[in-house]
Amino acid sequence: MESSSNSTLHTAYDSKIEGNVIITRVDAAINWMRKNSLWPMPMGLACCAIEMMATACSRFDLSRFGMEVMRFSPRQADVLIVSGTVTYKMALAVKRIWDQMPEPKWCIAMGACASSGGMYRSYAVLQGIDRLIPVDVYISGCPPRPEALIEGLMKVQKKIEGEESTMEQKRTFFEGVA
Amino acid sequence: MSAINDVTRLQEAFGAKILKTVEFRGEHTLHVDAAALHEVLAECRNRLGYEMLLDVSSLDHFGDDPRFEMVYEIASLDDSKHLRVKAAFSEEEKVPSVTDLWAGADWHEREVWDMMGIPFSGHPNLKRILMWEGYPFFPLRKDFPLAGRPSEMPDVAFSGVAPLEGGPFVTCAGGEDTVRREPRARVLE
């Protein structure tokens, strides 16, 4: 009886957690969580917004990537999707929403207008949202197809994968203290 | 029934104040003396059955005097007749508002003020409608560059100059071939 229990101890020393333990780095774990629950802040300003809505709907189904939780409050959002023409009248409102989003945050310029002003070379249109806020991913198209937006969001995921999140947090913390 | 009867009635009633009438493919246009504009429009609205103001627009004849021209498109509700009324105004003059005749003129006139900088007298709420209050230019005037001009209002808005890269781009209808009809940068004289 005793000898048989000894031999089981050697093969499975703790059957309750055996197979449930994963060894990884904190950075990798954090990045994995961040990239698979990207909550977008939709900034629908023109026709690109229609494609963005289609992306979120069942045919293209953004929720396959964990991005379906469109947050209409910037306080709860991770990624700002600027989809459409940014007029000068709207520009500072977009900037304000970006400022209200908590770190870490990413920005996508969706379509020609948000990236560069597009065909609107005029007095009324900001020539690219990157003049006001930092952009992580630019998506070409006028408007881009939903597949393109999904690819853009996956590019953001790729970017998140490579980030050193705890190092970054440490750096910003010490910068804040100093 | 078209507006032809009304044109003759208005000519009889206002005489020399109606400067010119134009008929083109069934469309009737009245050129009216600026001082009589409101009177004529009131007559159209109250007596002749033009209950609907379709559009108010303005033209900038830059370099001419009078510089601006107002255009009113009016129609009857049953859509049986349309009439276009035009009047010229110099830069110093105020245009009499027609908001007392058609309530719908309110936003049209605000747009004319915003884009062209033509002031109206008797308008209940004459402020900018598309650009922000405090924007210093009138962008649809002929002497305003297409690329825009820089302006700055802290915490409200700012504007910059758009890169035109050789533009504005134009096409000429009726060119010899399609290649020539492609958009081309206008060569500045």
C-alpha cells in the first residue's frame, strides 16, 4: 500500500495543478491580456465610420479578436479609431478625447482623410490627425474595407506583443516621481 | 402653370424697380433693384403664393462693383411654379433679411454670412453656422486662397494651410482626348 503511493508521488507530485501551470514573463502575460481585449473608442467622423460599424457587425465580427467592446466613454477605451475627415472645428474635440483616454493607449488613423486630409486640401480640414496626436497605425483606403480595419487592429496587436510593458511602466513612474 | 404670369404682374406692380427679366428653358429669373428686394419678395410670398423658399445663395463678383449678388430660389408648395430673384449689393450694404417672410431663411442667411461675409439687417440670430465663432475669414470669397489661411483661437480651434502640391486641379470639358481631360494643375499666370 505504502510503496504504491510512493510511486504515484513520483509520477504526479501534485495532480491538482499539474498541466495548469504556465511559466512566462510578466511582460508577455500583460501584453497577451492587453492585445486580446482591445477596447476601441470609435471616432466616427465620416464615411469611414460606416465601414467601422460594418467591421463590428456580425459579417466581419470584430469580436473574434476581442475588440468588440466599443466604448463610447474614452475613460474605458484602449485604442482610438479616428475614422473619417477631421475638420478644424472637430480637431480639438478629438484631441480632448485622446487626452481623456487612460494609458496605455493606441491610435489608428483609418482612411485617407484621417491619415493625411485625403482629397480635402482645403481651409476647413486638418491635414492628418497625426498633426495633433501620435498615430500607431495608418490604414489606407477611401474608405478602407472592413478587412483593412481588422488588419490595422491586428497590426496594433503585433505592436503590443513587442512592447516592454513593465519596463515602460517603471520608466513613466520614475519620470512622474522626478 | 409656370411663373410667366407672375413675372408680368410683378413688372406692372414694380415698374423700373425690376431691372431685368430672363427666361431660359422655362426658368424665370428676376433682377431686382437692391432697395426693392424685400418688397418684391414679400409680394411673391404674400400675394402670388410662393410659400416656399428653396435656397438662398450668393455670388462674389470680385473686382466688380457692386461686388455681391444675392440669389433667392422660391416656389409654390404644389410645385407648379418656380421663380429666381437676384439683387446686387456692394460690400458696405446690408441685405434685408427675409426671415420675416420665410422662417427657413434663417440658416440659409447664416451660411451666406459665414461663407461670404455678407451682413443681413433684421436677422434674429446672425452668427456663423459652419465655421466657429471667431474665425477671422470668409472662406468662399474669391480673394480667399483655396489652401486656407492660418488662424488660432486657443482652446476653441485653429486652422492651417493645406499643401496643394501644384493644385488647384482643373479639368477642361470637351478636350481633344481623355488624357487632356484628366485633372491637371492650373498653371498660374
